[in-house]
Amino acid sequence: MGMGEAAPTIVWFRQDLRLLDNRALSAAVAERRPVVPLYVLPADRGGWAMGGASRWWLHHSLASLSASLESNGAGLVLRRGEPARVVEELAAECGAATVHANVCPEPLAARLQAAGRELVRHRGFTLFDPDVIKTRAGGTYGTFTPFANAVLGAGDPPLPEPDAIPSPSIQPRSEALADWDLLPSHPDWSPGLSATFTPGEPSARAQGRAFLRGAVRNYDTGRNLPGQNLTSMLSPHLHWGEISAASLWHAVHRRPPDRAAQTFANELIWRDFAAYLLWHNPTLPDRPLRQEFENLPWRHDPAGLRAWQRGQTGIPIVDAGMRQLWQTGWMHNRVRMVVASFLVKHLLVHWRLGAQWFWDTLVDADLGANSMNWQWAAGTGIDSQPFFRIFNPVTQGEKFDADGAYVRRFVPELARLPGKFLHAPWLAPPLVLAEAGVLLGRTYPVPIVDLAAGRTRALEVWRHTVGGGATASANA
């Protein structure tokens, strides 16, 4: 800070790597003081340290944010360490009395007040403040529909991007982004990620506009068809805060009301619900919310887990999804449900192992959404699919990938197989397999589990440990 210059204010960027509708940034600029934008690379969080795909995205998103800030007159300060300590140290270093930050779903301690500095919190990651949404009795919601009804129609309109961001005459020290080693080394699988996504706020805005002009019209049905490009593809941009949920929410509600747009709006609320559950249940990533599942005897099956991770289970729709994940850092939502059900029910492998693989490989890996959705698939969470409802992956493939476009793209060794047998190649006659160039066990694996036997095993384990005398539902 130069002599005679007003004390600066710090904007602590977290999962809000944007200038448009950034409440912390707008509030800091409104103070008419020099602004010091800060991003802290946090210390590893044990088993939930940032995964490889997330690190790739973060590198490019920070590079984009830095360029945007510089074009508006400010420089991004990069520091590593325990976030609260780093923020305190930078505030003392530059004489800042105020720190503005948008609240993230992961609870993080803020110790600034002990040092006589003010921390001003803003809502930035979610549509709604998770601390404010309460039942009539003052409690927290445990199911989605009442939560959605409580928040429907609420929410503040998005804020504009600041015209300019004043900067201190002496810029605080910043670490170099390249020194953080966020990008993958050998083997480098990132070309598939960069061919699918462009991190950063400009790309997020463009993707949002394109979706709202086109695919949103068919979203209510199209979002279930993995072979077609009818989803928003905005999940990683939303996770990193390159576009705000509020801006999408209000853009959707400016459209003439229709079922497709409302379906997308509900997905934004589902995202808020995940953040809300994590906020009020910090053990969500590691412990089942339904305590009766604490002692369910999951199987130790490293070979099965590895086959699932590599997309070599012999179940085409499952393998297509797992290969899409590895190749692009993303997986279609309908297929996420199918592969999760297969792992935790047909293989009876612990849901947390699936969540950990998604955490490492998804560019949209979000602690709340990842944990809640895996517990939903496993039947161990609040408002979850019952454990005894077990997806039949063949039925799911035939219903939602009827023309086989998705499987043929990601499991090309089956591309010449007739549609009648594409989702269950083990049922094809030998001549049909031969004509399609498929040799089960060599060019494509035989199923690692018999689907009927795996389903029966899961239901038996569930009945003896959790379900008592409940009756199982039919395959979905």
C-alpha cells in the first residue's frame, strides 16, 4: 500500500471464479478502496483432497480469472496454505481491515475477527443461503420436495460485472500458477478434457447462452438420452462458480413457462439441496445418513472395482459411461445413476469407493453433490432411492440409448453389433457375434457378474441386515 493510499479490501475467491454476479467482488468495489483479489490453494483434505480432473480445471479457470481481472485493472494474488491463516497473513501484510468472501457449501473456519478484522460473507455458490432455509418448526429439511417448495420463487437477481476494479499501487506478492503443479504429468489424459470443455467464465457464459437458446426446450426428456447433446454441460462451470446459479435461474424464469425449463430449474434446486445437506451434515462424504446402513457387509472386490473403473465390466451401458468419464472428465447424468447402481448393488462394493473415483475423475466433482448422489444411488442417504430398487443396466440401455449411439461411441468394439443385442452381447448367437467382429472374452469382456445373481445377492444382504421383511421392487 502506497503512502496516503486508502487501506485495501480483500476479495477471497473460492468457488466463485467470475466477475459477473459476484457479490463479494461487487461489495468490495462499492467500498471505493483498492481491491486485492486472492485465491488460496487449500491444504489437502485427507481422503477428499482435490482430484486430478479438478486440478486440471482449476489451473485453467484461474488463468482465465487472472486475465479477466487484469483487463479490469486488478491482479490476482495466489497463495498456498491453510485458507484462514493465509487470509489473515495477507490482511496483515497489506493493512486490509475488511475481507469479502462468498460462502461455499464446505464449512470453513474464519479466524479474522480474532485479529480485529471484519469478514463480510455473501451468498455466492448457491441460490439460497443454507443457514436461512428452515422448516416451520425451525429445523432443517430432510427431503427434496418440501425443500424445493420452500425456496421456489425466492432468490435475488444477478449483479452486473463491475466496470473497473481499483488496485493498490503496490501489488502483494503472488505465487506463480505454474508452480502449483495442477496439470497432470505422465500419463497426460487431459487432451480428452480440453476437447470437451474450455474452463473459464467466458466459456461458461457462452455455454449458458447456447443452452438457453437451444437444448433447454427439450430438457425434460432430452436430459435422459445420453446419445444426444441435450444436457446443459454447465455442471463444471457451476461448480467452479464461473457462472452463477442465480444468473441461470433468472434467465430460465424470464422464458415463457414450460415443463422443460422448470425441469432445469429443479435441477438447480437439487444442486442447492446437496449443498444444504452437506452444510448441515458435514459427515455426508464419509458416513451414511441412514444409520441402519452402517453395518451393511459390503464386498471387498478390488478386481471388480478395477473393471468398473476401466469400463471393462462386460455390461455395455456401464462400460460406455465409465469410458466417457475417463476420456472427457464428465458422464451423462442418467448413466451416472446406472453405473452407481451397478457398483453398489450388482457388485455390492461400498458407495464411498465409487464416490472417490468420481471425485478424482470428474471435472464437476463437488463434495456435496457427489456425496449426496452416491448416497442416493446406494439408498443410504436422506430422500434416497430405496436400496431394493435396482437398475437393470440392460433395460436402462435399451430404454435411454435405444439407437445405441452412446454405446457405439464409447464402446467401439461393439459398434457393428445389431441393436437387438447391443446392450446384452452375451445373448447374441455366435454367428452374429462373429459377423460383428466380437469375440467375448477377447475383444470385449464377458460380464463380470450375472445380473440376476448379483441382484439376488444384494437383496439377500439387504434383507438380512437392513430391510427385514420388506418386499423388493421389480428391476428398473
